[in-house]
Amino acid sequence: MEISALQKERANYQPKLPKALQGAVKVKEGAPTQSVDNQEDIKKLFPNTYGMPLVEFEPADSANNAKMNVGVILSGGQAPGGHNVISGLFDEIKKLNPENKLYGFLMGPGGLVDHNYIEITEENLQAYRNTGGFDMIGSGRTKLEKEDQFEKGLEIIKKLNIKAIVIIGGDDSNTNACILAEYYAAKNYGIQVIGCPKTIDGDLKNDQIETSFGFDTATKTYSELIGNIERDCNSARKYWHFVKLMGRSASHIALECALQTQPNICLISEEIQAKDQTLNDIVEYIADIVAYRAAEGNNFGVVLIPEGLIEFIPAIGRLIQELNDLLAAHGTDYMNLDKDAQRKYILEHLSTENKATFETLPEGVARQLSLDRDPHGNVQVSLIETEKLISEMVATKLDQWKKEGKYKGKFAAQHHFFGYEGRCAAPSNFDADYCYALGSSAAQLIANGKTGYMAIVKNTTAGTDQWKAGGVPITMMMNMERRNGEMKPVIRKALVELDGAPFKSFSTQREKWAKETCYVYPGPIQYWGPSSVCDQTTKTLELEQQK
Amino acid sequence: MEISALQKERANYQPKLPKALQGAVKVKEGAPTQSVDNQEDIKKLFPNTYGMPLVEFEPADSANNAKMNVGVILSGGQAPGGHNVISGLFDEIKKLNPENKLYGFLMGPGGLVDHNYIEITEENLQAYRNTGGFDMIGSGRTKLEKEDQFEKGLEIIKKLNIKAIVIIGGDDSNTNACILAEYYAAKNYGIQVIGCPKTIDGDLKNDQIETSFGFDTATKTYSELIGNIERDCNSARKYWHFVKLMGRSASHIALECALQTQPNICLISEEIQAKDQTLNDIVEYIADIVAYRAAEGNNFGVVLIPEGLIEFIPAIGRLIQELNDLLAAHGTDYMNLDKDAQRKYILEHLSTENKATFETLPEGVARQLSLDRDPHGNVQVSLIETEKLISEMVATKLDQWKKEGKYKGKFAAQHHFFGYEGRCAAPSNFDADYCYALGSSAAQLIANGKTGYMAIVKNTTAGTDQWKAGGVPITMMMNMERRNGEMKPVIRKALVELDGAPFKSFSTQREKWAKETCYVYPGPIQYWGPSSVCDQTTKTLELEQQK
């Protein structure tokens, strides 16, 4: 297999561990914990895994030589560093006892249920150390939530004499990890389940989890590209670049990239929702800045747009809701109409407010909302090219202002969507170390008999030596939320906090960034060289930890 | 002005120079030269700048302390390293004589004509050393080709006591540099003109120019992204990614990225043209590979598509030609028809062969070819989203094959276009050094009285110490070509040579890459660290120089 020069050199990188994990390890337990909300409900649902203490690792005098086999699963979307969690886990269980075995279940949680797995050995792991991607064992989106899945998984777990399963995933996958932990605990099967916080979206964080892994590398990769585009923009001085950034719902990625690159505009979905802004409000906000810059002779700029935006615009949310109901009720007769008649039909049936919203949308988008639906009959919001929608509407608004004499200038747009470019980048030094430490922590949680915990590493803005590793009971991060009409226990998703330090830093600077040109060009992730370049964390983490 | 950590550290990088340019410099002249073709015509058009010798620099015992002011112009699209050409030029003329001044004309050749300029000083240059972009003085696409422009430029040249103009540009800009040099020489104005080979497209190369600057950095940046996408593709195993790559007409960028990343498919326009392939041939070629991989359980892959593809498909070229003529002749009555009638009108008027081609096109593309036209009445080929066009046609073909039982599998596509992401990246070590040496060479060509030359640096696959710097008479690279109906002297554009080493290396490996999964993940450009990572040249250059 041919590999790149970078991969060859990077394979030799030895990730750094927190002091507590460098030798023999013991556990320090804190006081019992509570869930963040709905304590009674959560306690009732998780009688065996509720209320456990926070755990922190400390150096010990003698090693726990636990004999244990472990299974590992990658769940959901890719994030840089997954292979390093596996490496950390592998190295730590081998350090505990060289006879310990690590099994990787293939293509996500489905691999556990369907008994597809490989043994991970030093030999096959070597090529994946410090690499991006989840290709070593693959990932998948099967949800582990049903008893027959748990029982099916148990068969292979017993066959391989596995003591614990490590599930590397986002908020949903970790919620399910806890349900699995609770189930195995309730049944007294003696099988432990440990989670690891993965997602480039950055929305799996709270008082215990400083950041989810992959966020650092992905946002640095996107920021490299945004910086390059800003430099092009500032050199050619003739385009407005509209850049949509991946991130299912929260705007952490867009915010972090804005802090790194200082674009002229960055939309934050959470703010738009909080202010109950309409699509037209957003369009006017952008058009105002375009007009201001044009008056200064600057017919160029960069706009960052979070992928989840559309669903956060309250008026669009209400429209989508009514459309879903309307077309579910009248689906068949509607489907048989031609395009123009369909539009007329919708306009006749919508409430006044939603009709007004519908009429402001460009025809293509209106059509997308009223026609293309997923198998459950819902609008496929992710298919809407928000970056083009918004730039088209800005162009229309500017044309109108031009006729009214309120704007003189040239407006030409370019569009970009960055997502797949960053999810599988090779992990930055930060993610390489952080993930390795998470894997190592997961192994120690297992060795110390824990289940229903997530591996955590804190104090991550300090040097790796001073990082604090341990575990948090997953129930501690849960509350009850409505999902598909039912109240469910879930890990609370972290949205951008409008009174948090990262957003505040952004909001106090954005007017200057809009009017002047304050672009910053972060450049590509560096693995060697000055520490100021290679070892910096995200701006988000830096600002949050300053609090 | 806030700058990134990388910029801070990178500002201190001192680009390396070839031995001959490290101290005092003298000139070694070769034999008289000839143009690559049409020698009589070129000689007649360039009586004062034809036949000059190749020039190579050598270490000298004593310095030429030439007193000279110089003007510099960035022409055309951005390419990484432009600021380093300016730095090399600046440092070299200051080394010759600290009183020498460098002026930068603003926003391209228009700055010379309109007398917009700044003086470049150590102070304002410092922030731009080793950075990407052309934002220090801007660039533009004004063509310098008319006498009144030359005379207008002369006014400011005289006012600033400028001895020579350095034009940093692609093949067209360097052709115009030579016309300007010839004009000033014919008029005995005593003003010299020197060119520098810039373009990420890589199509300005020949026996004298090993590579144009920016190609190295841009292709490495695109390859980083393609590698990341390949890793995502190989992890998720559910998408075919169609990646269009910038590069006006030649396919050098796509080819280089393919050599770096080993995708499943890479289209090379020059090959498609040589084989007279139709769009359907291309679609079947891709669909065959998709079907083969699907049969192996691999419903994923990566396809690279050069931006210029459409114009190189002979059948489409002929169709576009006939449409241009047809709609020029019948524009008005056609414009007044509705969409369906327009399509009918076109089908009625096209020749049988072109009608057949038109009918195979998806409706949106057919419409784009028959409606949206530039101010000269020509199809705006660059607006066609080739990556989507091809993936849609592949999907249609696979649907058909599925019905015929020839294909079983799932086909879901993602689309990307990489261009602006790479044109303004900070230059790689190679481009940083190469550009600096080009700027330094340009200064020495001026100091040694040369005009109508391009600065060149050769032996670039060896260490910088062994690089050979000098100059080539621009007329040596010229031939006569038809442009807008007239025969014009132009620098011959380098297309991908189907019997060249880079294409051969690709074509002998592509079947393996198509069937197996041989992805290589180059990762981001590194500025520090192992030389194998930081100082490698492009695969194209490596293969070409092995010859």
C-alpha cells in the first residue's frame, strides 16, 4: 500500500499523555452526581447507572494488571482522531496486560449486532496511528436501542470473552451507550460500556466535556480554506464568497471559523432564532453590509453560513411545519397537479403568516420545500443550498435598492460548501493527543470496573502533561427531551451560548470585520515547527477556558 | 493588523537562493535562439527582441552596482508565491544598490496605464513575505497590447525614473510583455521589460521553463482536500465524490492531483480530445467503473474532472460552434419564444450530428448551452457545473443498466469544485524559494541590460543550491496561432502530453486505482519538519525531470 510522505513521518508520532496516565493509574472518586435536569425521571430510567461519582485518574504505585478483552465501535459521522482513540485504548490495555485483546466491530454499531469484527493487532493498527478517517473498522448509523440488538450483541461479546464495549460517538450514540450499559447492568451480565465524545460539530460539550474530538482539526481545516478564499477575495476584489459550513444544527463550527479567520459576515443560527429573525431580516443584514462596503469601493467579502441555519429561522420553521401537515393531509390530490397548480394550491391553503413567508422564497427553494420530501414525508432541509438561496436573495434585494438609488456597486457571488474536506483530515497534534488520552482513559475506566461512563480529559488548554483524565457518568449529562412525540432521556446538546465567551468575542468584533477588511489567514495545520503554530487549541476552547 | 500564528513564524523564513545568486552575479550567454515555430513571422514581428541568447547566471568576483528603479505588475489570476517574486526582486535590487527603488503598479497592468502605484519598501513588504495572495498590490486582467497604453505607461515610467518593468503573469501576459519590450526597444526608449512565469494551471512550461510558479502549492492544497475526501469516502463507503478542479483548459492540475492522491477516476481533457470521445463515452467509462466496484461491494469512489473538460469533448465543441452561429443568425426571433418552443426551434435547425449530441444532454445543460451567453454571444462554458452534469448522466445510465439487469448497486453522489481554495494559499517551501529566485533573477536580467526575457530557474528537482537561474528570450517560446480569426504571435501553451512521463505514469496505474482502492492521503502542506515532507516537488516535475 502506497502512503504519502506525511503519513510515513506522522506514523512515528508518539501522542503525549497526561501525567496521570503515563504510568500505573489509580482512581479518585468524587461525590455522587445528579443529572442536569429531570433527576427523578432519569434516575427511574437508569437505576443501575444513575448517581455514580465523577472519576479522576491519579498516578499509582503499582499497576492494575487487569486481564480483559475489549470491543470498540465507531458510531456516526467521521471525525479526525478516531483511530487515535483506538490506538490509545489498544496501547493502554496492552500495557495493563499484554494478553488483553482489542476487537473492532465493523461499520458501526451494526457490527456488534451482526457479529462482524476484526481483532486489532499492533500489526494492523500501525498504518492507522495518527491518521484521519474511520476506515480502519468503518462507522455506521445503526442505532443501538432495542433489547434484541443488546442480546444479539451479547452473544458475540460472550464468545470473544469481552469485558467491555467502548462506543465512540456523538450525543445520540453516547445516550445509547448509557442505555446499553444500564441494560447489561440490570441483567447482571457483567459487561461494561464506556463512551467517548466524538463530533466535529462541537455540540457534545458541557461542564465535564471541554470539547468533542475532531472539532479542533475540522475547524482548522475549514479555516485554512476560508483564509485562502479571503486572501483570494482580497486580491481579486470582485467576488462575495458565500461559504456554508457543515454542522448539523449548532453553529459552533461557523463561530470557531469566524474567530480564526475574521470574515465580513458570519451567521449564527442560535442568535437568529433567539431574535426571531426572518429570512428577509438576514438578507437585509447582509445586503446592508454589501452596500456599505460597495460605497467604500470594496465590492467583495466573505460570508460564513452554518449548515443548520434554515431550521433555526423561526418563520421558516413554522412554514415547514405547516407544509408537512398540509401535504401529509392532502398528499395525493396535490401530487397530481402540475407545477404551477401546486404552487397555487399551497398558497391557497397556507395560513396568512406562512403564506407571506412562502412568497418571499425564491421559486426553486419554495419548490424544494413543497415537493422533495424524505420517506417520512418531511422536507429534506439539508438538500437546500442555503448559501445559494441567501446569495440569490441578497442579489435581488440589491437590485431593488439599486433601482431605488440606495445602492451603487457590483455584486457577484461564489459559493462553497465545506464538510467532507474536514471530517477525515489527519488529526492535529491536539486531536492526536486528546484522542489518544481519551482511549487510554477509556481503558482505565474499564480496568477500574466502571460502566455507563464517558472518558473525559480536562484542562486541555494547558500542556498535555497537566491534562486531567477521568470519567463522567453519562446520566449526569442527561435530561428529558421530546423526540418524535415522546419524552426521551438524552444528553443535552450544546448549542452556541449567546452569553458565552466565544460568541461575545465574535459579536463585539463583527461590526469592525464587516466594515473593514480584517481577514486572518491561519494556513494549513502544522505538525512540526514552532509550538505557537503546532499546538494551539481552538479559539472557542481558549475563550471558554478563560472564563 | 492581526495575523495568524503561522504568518508570524513564516514571516521569518528566508527563502533559499541558487548558488549563482547568493553573491555577486555575472552573465553567461549561450548561442542565438530561434522561436519554436514560424521563425520568419516571429522574427519579422520582433526585430529587436528576436534571436537573443539564453542567459545563465554565474558567481562573479565583483558586484554590478547598477543604479536602477524597477516597476512590478501582477497580471491575471492569483497564484501562490507572487509576493515572493516581489520580495526576491526587492532584495536583489537593494543588494545591487540600496538607493534602488521598487514600485508596484496597482490592480494589474491597468495600474501602469492609469498611473496607480505605490513604492514598495522594506516596511510595507515585511507583512507579505512568504504569504499567498496578490493583495499587496492587487492584480487585474487589463491586456497591455495597444500603443496608447504603452505610451501612457511610459509617462509614469519616466516620471519615476524606472529602468525596467517586471510583469508577473501567464502565457498571454508574457506574450504582451514581449510586445511591450519590442515596442520600447523599437522606439529606443531604453525601458526594459522582463516577464515571470506564473499560473497555477501549469500550462506555461516548455524546454526552458520547468514549471510555472503556484502550480506546486495549488495542487498540494487541492490534493490535501481530495485526500481528505477520499478518506471520508473510504470510511463512510456510501458516496461517489465528483471533484471538479480549476485549470482553464489544460488538465495538468487534475493529472498532478491524481498522481498525488490515486483516485478511482481522473478525466484528462487532452486524452478525450485525442480519442474523439463523446460525452456518452465518458459517462459509460465512469458507469462501468461504478458498476465494477458495486459488484465488489464498493458503492463509493472519487472522480476528478478538469474544469476545461467540456470544451475538449469534440462533439460538444462542434455543437457549441453551431449553436453560436445559429443563435447569432437567428437571435431575436428565437429569444421571443418560450422555453419549450426554443428547444424545438434548436432541434429543428441543428445538423443531424449536433442534434443527436444536443438530445443526449440533460435539459438544464442543454438550456445553458442554448440560452446563457456572454456579451460576445458565446456560451459561458465555465458556468456549466460539469461535475453535476456528469454525475447526473452517470446516474441515468446506471438506472438504465439496472433495468437491464446489468448493474446492481447504490449510487449517491457528492459534488465539489476546488479552485479559489488553492490560488492564494501561502506558498509551499518550493514555491517560496522558486518565486524568490525568479524575482532575484529578474533583477539580475535588468541589471545586465536584458529586455524581452523571462526569468527562469532550472534543475528544480535538485536542492536549491544547485538550481540554475537565468533568462530566456520570450520570442524563443513563441509561435503563430489563430486568435479571434487573426494569426497572432503567442507563447505556445503547454497541454498535457499523452506521451509524457506524468500521463504515462497515470495511465499505467489507473485501471488498478479504478478497481481497487489505492487512495493516498497527502495531508496539508508542511513548512517545518522532515525534508521528505516539506521539500518534495510535484509528481509532474519529478516524472518530467526523470526523462
